[in-house]
Amino acid sequence: MLLRELTIENIQSYRRETIDLEDGETLIYGKNGAGKSTIFRTVFGALFPESGKYEIGAGFNLADFVRHGEEQGRIELTFEAGGQEYAVEWVIDADGSTASCELRSEALDDPVSGVRRVERTVSQELLGMDASSFVSSVYVQQGDIARLVHADADARAEILDGLLGLSRVDELIDRAVKARREAKNEREEAENRLAEARDRLDDLPEEDALRSEVAELDERIDGTEDEIDEYQADIDEIDDQLEEWRERLETVDELRAEREKLADELERTRAEYESHGADLEEAKQSKKAAEAELTATRERIADLDDAVDAYDVSTVEAAEAALEAVESELGDEQERKAGIEADLRNARKEIERLEDERADREAELTAAERERERLEAELNAEQESEERTEERLEAAESEAEAAVDDVRERAGDLPVPEDAELEALRDEEIPAARDELADEREALGNEIGRLQTKAEQLGDLGDEGVCPVCGAEHEGGHTADGRSVERALSDTRSDIERLQERRERLGEQRDALADLRADVTDALSKRGAVEDLRDDLADVRKEIERLREDLEDQKAAVEEADEDLQAVETELADAQERAEELDGELTDVEDRIAELEAVRAPVAEACEEHERVDDLDGDIDGYEQEMEHAREMRRALLDDIDDLQGDIEEIDDELGDVDVEDLESNVEEYEGYRETAVEEKDAAEAERERLLQEQADAKAALKTIEQQEERVETLTERKEWGDAVVGDINDVIAGYEDVKKQLREENVELLNAYTNEVFNDLYQNQSYAGVRIDQDYTISLVTSDGARMKPEVTSGGESTVVNFALRAGVYRLVAKRDGSGGDRLPPFILDEPTSFLDDDHVDELHSVIQAISEWNVPQILVVSHDDRLIQNADAALHVEKDPAEDASRVVATHDGATGGVPGDDD
């Protein structure tokens, strides 16, 4: 796979930028914050638009990807895979949602749309790896080089197996296990159902006996149906005779029914006559009782009139007037009582409110006094802090001055200006001097190599012939310049020793410069500590001044709280006095209400008794009317009784000629015959139904036997099939596991070799002999004495070296799997890989990257602020940012020389 062109529009610090990416090694460099890492985040996002954002970092938010103030951001990436060109365009809205995402290519029938479908097509069909595998092998993100080593064992195994193609074997094993589980389930189900079928078959009766029973039942059913036909013929003859006799009885029945109706009517009329007689007597008694109650009521009214001295209740009008007067005064007094009670409740609520307010004022006063005490204590503490800070500042100033003096003194012995500013000394002078020393050491190394070659050639020089160094003829054991061979060899060896001593001194000076740079950094740190302490002292003094002002304000607040408390206590005393006055008024009103309620009861009773007199007068009139009505009804009913008796006598004369008893006896006798015939027919039909059911049961049992025999045969075949399938699948799983084990052994062996090759080229220390990766992907550092250590417990630099070596080893293995630079192999991408590495390891890292390029890797892309990483890159892209517009741009230099980036810092 080759990345060809990247267009970034309104993404983070980029307005619109198009970047061409070439084959081979490309260095992307620039100052921190210029926008270097954004380039590969966009590449990563274009390839994995759905899950890529979760792999960039825990704090990454897709909405932050869009440039601030813009509505949309756009990424378009053009790349080659499988000899075809593809282009991904991803448009992101400012809220982090996807406006559109599309993959286009002439190799596709139609464009692929949607983040999920685009990522699936890229990862499964074009790259052969998902986002997690991508960042674990080919894309080393800034600060995430340790991702693969620090992953837990299961996660690392999943990543490496996926990258090395073993996850496909796991998928096949999982599918086989699932198929085996399904086959076992089917086999077990067949066994269970087979046992059930055999048990049911054993419980069923013999088939021959059932067939004989069915034939016998057929004969019995035919005989029963003949009986049913005979019974039906008898019933039809009986029904014809009964119909004749019933028609003759129908006329007699109608007359008898009419006579019975008239007799009932006569009885009812006589009962009604007697009832009205009882009503007449009851009305007489009720009238007598009402007259007695009327007399007693009038006597009670006279007694109540005597009992109520202040009011007249002798008549209904006087009693009602008296009750109205009493209730009016009682209502006034109750209203007055309610007003007093309301005032009293309000007074008590006011007392409660004032008591609560007094408590609040007391709490405020207490809180104000506590706050004053707190401020006084805090002021004392800050004053003590001021003294301690002054002492620390004096000591820090002395320490910083001594550190600067030491740096100046040591700089005088090294090839750097001792009076340069410390920042310039650290960032410019010392790195420049180290580079000059490195160049001189490299030149000396080359010269030493040339002289060593010359010494070897002089040692091989014979007595005659041509000098292999200068090409001149010689004779007699002398060189062209007249010196003897022995003298020329001695001079050459002396020059080698002198140059080697010079190179060692330069190396010592280079190490001394590194130490000096660390001391400069320490001195700057101490200067910074002095400034921090001065800032701290200023802050403490500001805080002391603030606390003094707050303390004065708090003292005023205490006095104000005390005045508020006194005012509330005065108002509370007034409210308590008002409540006592209202209590007295309420007692007087309640006494008057009691007096009125005592009078109200007899006056109200007198009104009720007057109403009772009126009711009784009305009742007596009603009883008299009831008595007259009863007398009239009795006279009318006597006439009706005479008429009914005449009608009954006429019907009796008409029925005198018919022998009804003889007809009824005949009908009754034949109805018995018919009932017997119907019962016998029903019994025969019931027997037929029973025989039919018994026959159906026998036939069903035969059908069940046949079905169960077929079921046993089918289930036996299914069980035998399940046994065969489970065995076959077990063989397949064993084969898959053997293949996986063999492939993992081969891959781990290669991964160990590739990782240690990079580790040994990169690691510049003798503490560790190499890296060991076990079959379960456990990673260890092997010490010089053969012991093992976990990489995560080593120093940051050593851990980085291990991680980089493992990443490179995995990438080389992936490259080998894909055919050494195959069409699907992505570029090797390194985003700031020099973190935690010292200068020597940075120098070696360049050599390692050059070695990686020899694996026939299609592209190597490196993002770094350290321009020394690739001195001879095939292409270089310089990223710079305009602070005024907060916009980044990319400039292609194409000459492999970066020229340095002043002011860069890890």
C-alpha cells in the first residue's frame, strides 16, 4: 500500500493543505505544536473513520478535529492498494458527526458510502488489519510506542495473532467448536427422543390384537345400528296415536283453563275485598294515635314556653323569630371569636418567627465571631509563611548563583562561549558544539580507517613491484618518498595512535558537553525556582494584605450582628404582650357563646314541635281520606264477585258430557311406552358411539405404533450421524490447533530474530543481551547474566528501545507475511519516536530506520522535531505554523537536508 496525496481542509490548525507523499523515506519535521501529528491523525481517520477515533487517544474528541469557528472539516486521502488507486473523502460537522464518508475507485463497481462500510472495505479487503492492529504495528503514535508491550497478555495475544494471521485459525477453531457443540446437541436430542420413542412403543398394545379388535367392533357397530332403526319405527307409531288423543283433549283443556282462570280471579277479588277492610281498620287506628300525639305535642310546647323566660315560643311565628334572634347573636359572637383566634394565631406565629429570627441572629453573631477568629488565625499563619518563604528565597538565590558560577567555570574548559545566555547555551551552543565534535569524530574515524588500510597494505608490501597505496614503483624495500617500508609503517601506526587519542578526547568533550547541558538545565531550573519563590512571596504578601482587610470587615460584621440581635429581642417582647391581651378577649367571647348555645336548644325544639303539630293535623286529614276510599272499593268488589260466580257456573254446564279421565289415562299410558322406546333407542345410540370411539382409539393406537416405529428408525439414523460428525469435527479442531501451534512457533521464532536484530543495532549499553518473546507472547529483557526482566520496570529510554524493536519486528513479520512489501502492506509510520531516547540512541535510530527500508517497505514516514533522525531522507516536509492566523502549512524540501529547527524541545 502506498499513500499518494492527502488534502486537509479546516482540520485543527489547517485551513486547506494538499500534501504529496513519495516512495521511500519521508521526514516530516517542525516545531512542537506546528501540526505534524495532525497529518497522520487525518490519514488514520480516513482509513478507519468509525473506530479510528477511539484508537487516537482517550481524550480525543472528533468535534475538536474540526477547526474552531468552521462548520465542517474535510479529509481526502488518495492511496494505492493491489495496483489500483483509491480515494477516501470524509466530511465532519463541527459537532463531531459525519456529514459524508465515501470510498471511490475504478476497481469498485460503485462508491462505498458510510463510515462503517468504508472502514470495513479498507480493513478487510484492502489492508487486512483493523484499527487496533494498525496502531499496534505500522502506526506508532506520539507517546504510544509502548502500546504493544504494556498491553495485558490476552490483548497482546489477540493483537499479534491478528497481525500474524493466527486469528483466522482461531476463527476457524471457534466455528468448528460451535459446529461440534451443535452436532452434540443434535445427537443428545436424538438420543433422548429415541429413548422416549422406544419407551412409548413398549407401552403400546400388540399390533395384531388391535387389528382383531377393530374388526370385531365393526360387526358390533352394524348390529347396534339395526336396533336403533327398530326403536325409531316404534316411536313413530306411538307418536301418531298420541297426536289423535291430544287433539280431542285440547278443547277440554281450554275450557278447564278458562274455569281455573275465573276461579283464581274470584279468589283474588275476595282477598282484595278483605284487604280493603283491613286498610279501613288500620286507618281508624292511625287517626286515633295521631290525635293522641297532637295533644302531647301541644303540652310540650307549653312546657318549653315556660322554660325560656327571655323569648316567646307559644306560637310558630314567635318561636321562629326567637330562634333567628338567638342564632344571629350566636353567629356574631362566633365570628368575633374567629377574628380573635386569627389575631392570636398571627401573634403566636409572629412570636415564633421572632424567636427563630433571634436564634438566626445569635447564630450569625456566633458565626461572625468564629469567622473573625479564623481570619486572625489565617493571618498569623500567612505571616509565618512569609518568614519561611523569605528564608527559602535567600537559600535558593544562593544555590542558583552557585550553579550558574559552576556552569560558567566549566564552560571555560569546553568549546562553547562561557558568557552566553543559559538558554542559548543549552539550546544552541552546546548542541552545535556536540554536532561539530561528532562531525570531527566521524572525520577522524574515516582517517583512522584509511590509515589502518594503509598499514595493512604496507605490511603486505614486498621487495619489488608497485606500491598499493601510491601506485609508484619501488625497489630495495623503500617507498616512493624514499622512506623504508618499516619506517613508513611505523609512522602510519604512530599517526593512527595519535588520531585515536584525539578521537577519544573529542568523545570525552562530547560527554562533558552532555553533562554541561544537564547542568545548564539544572541551573535554569534553580533560577526558575528562585522566580517561583519570589512569586510565592509576592502572593503571600498579597494574601496577608487581603486578610487584614477581611479581618477589619469581619469586626464590623460582628458589631452589626450584635445590634440586629438586640432589635429582634425588643420586637419579641412586644409580640408576647399582645398575645396575652388577645387570650383575655377570647375567654369573654367563649363565655357568651356558651350562654347563647344553652338558650338555642329549647328554642329550636319549640320550632320543631310547632312543625310536628302541623304534620299531625295533615296526617289526621289523610287518614280520614283513606277510610272513605276503602269503603268505596269494598262496595265495587262485591259487584265483581257476583259476576265471576255466574261465569264459572256456565263453564261447568258445558264440561258435563266429556269423559276426560279416560282420554288422559290413554295418553299417559302411551307416553310411558314412547319414553321407554326413546330410552332404549338412546341407549343403543350411546352404545354405537362408545363402540365407534373404542374403534377410533384402536385405529389411533395402530397409527401411533406405525409413527413410533418410523420415528425410532429416523432418530437412530440421526444419532449415528451425530456421532460421525462430532468425531470428524474433533479431528478438524485438532488439526487447526496443530497448525496454529506450528505457525505461532514459526512466527515467534522470526519475531525474536527480527526484534533482537533491531534491539542490538539500537541499544547502546551492555546491561541487556537482548529481548525474549515466549510462545504466549510474554516479553522479557534478558540481562547480560541471563536473567529476565519485564520491560515496563526498566527506564523510559530502555522501555522505548524494547517497544520500538518489537514494533519493527512485528512490522517486518507482517511484511514477510504479505510477501515482503506486498500490495496490502501499509507504510511504516513513526510519530515522534525519539521520546525518552538520549542523543546516542537517536543517532542509532537513524541507522535502524535505514535498515528497515531494506526490507522492501513501500514507504517509511517519520514525524519528528529532531531533524537529525534522518539526515539523508528521500524527501522532507517542513511543517510551520503562522501564530497570527493560527494556521499550519507544509513545505516540501525534497533534498533530505532539513537545516535544523531552532527552539525545538521534547
